[in-house]
Amino acid sequence: MQVYFQRALVVSRAFKESSSRQSFFATLNSISASLILLLQLYATPRLMARLGVCAALCVTPVVSVVGFLLMAWRPMPQVVGGES
């Protein structure tokens, strides 16, 4: 839960207007949902076949921790939104 508050704080510092923040989060959520669907359809079966169920289940927590560390290291909208 703390991560969402941190994300909101970073974005509120970058975008002063409420409509800009809403647009940023709407775009972020749309892109995230699309990428998650594509990964579930195409990458997950290959990952599970190659690594096995146990290793595949460990991928999500590792990716999450890396994302949290990046956000702690560089708290900016590009990191929150995954943009370069």
C-alpha cells in the first residue's frame, strides 16, 4: 500500500494540475493492463515450460522488488511510469 502513496507523491510533484495527474495515471493503467495481458498470453506459457512452475512463480516478486528499488533510487514519473 505504501508504494501507491509513494507513486502518487512522485506524480503530484511532477504534475500540478489534477487533470494532468488523472491523464498520467489513466495512460499508465491502460498501458500496464495491455502489457500484462500480452505477457500472460505469450510469455507465461513459454516461461513456465522453460523454467518450471516454481521458478516462474518467483519472477513476479523479483520484478516487483526491482521496480520498488528503482522508484526509491530515482523517484520520478519516468520510473513510476516505466518511460525512458
